[in-house]
Amino acid sequence: MKKITISFVLARFVFFSGLALALLISALVSNQVMNVINSEQDKVILREINQINDSYQIFLNNRLTLLKEHSNFPIMIQTLMQPESNKGNIFDFMAGLSILGKKYRMSLLDFEGQLIHSTDPSIKINYQDTPWVKWVLNRTQTDRDSLTKTSIIKVNNQYHFSISVAIAYNGSIEGILTSEIPINDINEGINSELRLQGVSIEIIQNEEVLITFGNKIDGEKKSIYWPELNISLRFSLDKSIINSSLYSLMIQISLIIISAIFITSFLAYQYGYRYFVKPLLSLSQAAEKLDKGDHYQALHEESKIKELSSLFLQFNHMVDQVQKRETDLKNSYAKLAQANDELKLSESQLVQSEKMASIGLLAAGVAHEINNPIGYVKSNLNVLNDYIDNLKEYEQAVTEDLILNEHVNLAYQQRKQVLLEKHDITYLFQDIFPLIKSTIGGIDRVDEIVQSLKVFAREELPDKSLVDINEGLNATLKIVWNELKYNCEIHVDLAKLPMTLAYPSKLNQVFMNLLINAGQSIEEKGDIFVRTRVKDKNIIIEIEDTGCGIAQETLTQIFTPFYTSKPVGAGTGLGLSISHNIVKQHNGDISVISNINKGSCFSVAIPIIESE
């Protein structure tokens, strides 16, 4: 296989990539340029067409305005009222009239459309049969718009604009002043050499071309319709000149791009040889020397190519890799040791969880077994209490019964009294009721503890369930009461809380850990405050003590597994760590505020979730 250099590969890649990119860009640019130029050209042409159209309308409006001013002279209405007596005056007056310096033919018609005077009598026009004259004379309104009319007429085989103004007097039309303007005069004032270059204008009425301005062009056509004259202005556009210029420009751009591609390819070849081929040749020669055992000279690391500079740096440091590997082995060993510690932590937490689960199962079984005999004992004590009440009532009734006392002799009474005193029956009746009451109270206390134990050690379900946190907190307080009652006074302030989805047994374990820690922090006598409340869609449980407190430097470590401030063998260091994990399982938060010799306050926040 024929081998080629990187510089040649780079140059060839640049050439073909540039060529493909140039062709694509040229096509896109050409298409975009054509679209933009055509769009702009259309805008310019449309603007020119509108300007020409506006200039035509201004041309007619200006002449109609001047004709209207001529119609307002008093001589006009005087002639209409007394035509015979004013013929000489109107002849002289109209002979001097002009419109914008041009002498157009003007005619004065009476109210029947008959000609009174014309500045050019040689042209014969029958105005009475002209539709627009009838239209003006038949108007009943004399407002400004109703007094003017423009139309096109044919005079001596030439088309003219006929502009007319009705002359009104006392609310009625008395006559018409009209003027005929050759249709080709409308193109006056337009720079034909500039505006009509590449454009021809045709005035069309009823599909008949009345006049054409400019050279006839077969190109794109645009029309503007004048409804008041029933004519259309048709503009023909010649784009061939612009299109040929565009094609020439595209060819020039393509030649420039191809020339640039060849130059770029040559420069890419030179660049590739200098910055790729030469450095790689030096690397190959250095590797060959190392393989032969020759003296190795370090490669120059300051290359402008970042990747090559990094490659040379790694090559120069290859000898030092043995030491780095040893360091990596030590780091790996440290990571393995850390992983082993984490595994031990997970194993300890699992053992602790299993232990709590076993204790809970055992406590639930014991509570169930104790619950039945306690019920029997409590029931029997209540029955026995009723029986003794009946005996006491019987003894009292016999003693106080007058009939029995009358028939009993004195010896019987004395013997009975002796026996009562001998067996201390009166004291027995006085003392037995408090004893039974106290026993029943003890049984109630045992029953309450059993119920709390059942609540505390309830079976944990795989999914969260709706729980009352206050209920679990009360049950936990009764379970740990024996640990706290000797040196702690419990102050409970539980607000009304909503039900929330949680793991009840796990939360009870958290409460028990915090309560036992609070009790152990109090050396002699102290107080424990248990509070609940709702804040920002969270249930807040606070357990505060007046114990020894926690040093500030160890506050950040108390939730760390196996950390404990107790003597060796007195604690595992997992209680707060497990509690922290349980709270996190509920998407909650646990925090502590503590001061030495003042006490600590643990705050647990559990989100209120009514349903999944």
C-alpha cells in the first residue's frame, strides 16, 4: 500500500472540504442574493410604479383644482344666467384662461348641456350625449365631490382627459365648465430617461390600449386600476439586464472562491509538514533510540499544537511512571480501606436495624401475651370490688337493722363485737377498697404501657402509611419513661398535627434515640421539653434538654457513623447516624443547637404528605 504524509492528507482534506463547502456556499449565497436582489428590485419597482401612479393622479387633480377656481369667477354664473348679453365678455375672459401655463380647450355649457362658448370652436363635441355631462347635470347634491367629474373622450382620433366642474347657484346646478387635456400630457414632469428605463406604461380602457409610454417590453407586468375612469395602468418590467449582471457576478465570485481553495490547500500542506510531520518524525526517531538503548535526548515540549505538546510531555515523563504507579497503588489501597469502612458501617447499620426489628417483633409478641391475662385480672378485680361493696353494704345493713337488734340478746351482741375486734373486720373494710383501687390503677398503667408498646413496635409496612406523629411520640414517651423518670421532668407540648405519610416504627426509633440521649445528657436533675408544631408544610418535632450540651467543634460529627462521646462500651455511635438516615428517607431534616452546660435542642422536620 502506498503511504502518504500527513501534510498531503491534510492538504487533500482541505481542498475537497473547501471545494464542497464553496459549492454549497456559492449555491446558497447565489440563491439568497438572487432572492434579496429580486425582492429589493420588486420593492424599488413597486415604489417607482406607485410614484408614477401618484404623479398621474396629482397631474389630473391639479388641473381639476385650477379649473374649479376658473369656474368660481362671477362672469361664469353671469354668462349662464344671461348668455346673450355676456357673449363678448365671456369670449375675452376665457381667451385669457390657462391651466399651469398651457392653453387647453375650455367649454362652458348651460344646464341642458348645450355649448355656450368654447375656446376652440373648430373641435365639435356633442356634450349632450356624453354620459358624464348627464351625470353631472343630474346631480341633486352640490357638495364638492358632486361638482367635479373626470372622464376620457376621443377627439379627432386622439384620446383626451375631460375634466368638468359643475357651476352651482343657490343650490342648483346652472352649467358646466369643461376642459380637454391630451392624454399624453399626463407624462409631463416625469423623468422619462430614468423612470422609464426598463419600464413601459400602457393606459388601457376596456382592453384597448389608449397610449403607451416607453419602449414596448415583454416582461413581468403589474397593473393599477382607476375605478373612477375605468382605466388601468399596466407596467411592463424588463429584468434581463439585472439578471445578466447577477450571473456575471456569481461567476466572478466562484472563480475567486476556487482560487482561494487552491491557495488554502497549498498553505495547509506547508502547515501540516511543519507542525505535524516534523514533530512526529522527531518522536519516531526518539522512540527508535530508546529501543536500541542509545542516549535519549528529551523532546522539545513547547509545541504550538496542544495535543503534540501533551504527547511529548508524557513521553519525557514515561520513566517516572513506576513511581507514579506505586503512588497510585497506595491511593488504591486507601480507597479500598475507605470502602471497607463503609462496608462495615453498612453492615453495622443493617445489624442495628435487624436488632430493632427483632426487638419490635418480640415486644409486640410480649405485649399480645400480657394483654390477655391483664384483661382477666382487671375484670376479676372489678368483680371482686363489687362483691366487697355488697358485703360491706350487708354488714352495715345488719348492724343498723332495728328489727334484728331488738331480737338479738346482749350475749350475741357482745360475742359479735369480740369477733369483729379479734379479726379486725372494721379495718379490713376500710383498707380493702384503697388496695383494690390501687391494684386496678396499676393494672391500668400496665395496660397503657402494653398499648404503647404495641403502637411503638407495630409491624413496619413496605410502603408509607398515614400516621399520627403525636400518637407515636406519646407511645415512645411511655416506653422510655422508666429510663427518664428518676432524674428528668418531662414537659410535653403537642400541637394538633395533620396526618402524614411516613414509616411509623422508624420515626418512633428516632424519637426513642433522641429521648434516651437527652436523658443520658442530664447527670443529676433536669428537664426535657417535647414540642410539636406545623411550619411551612412541615411537621416540626423538637426535643430539648437541660443537660451537659455538645461542644461546637464536635457538632458537625455527631451524625457520623460510629462517632460517640460516651465511654468505651457505653455506646455504638450509630443512634444519631441511623436517626439521620431515617429522617432523610422521609425527605426531612434533622438539626441541633447546643451550648455547653446549658443543653441541646434537636429539631426534626418531616414534610406533610397526605397522599402519594
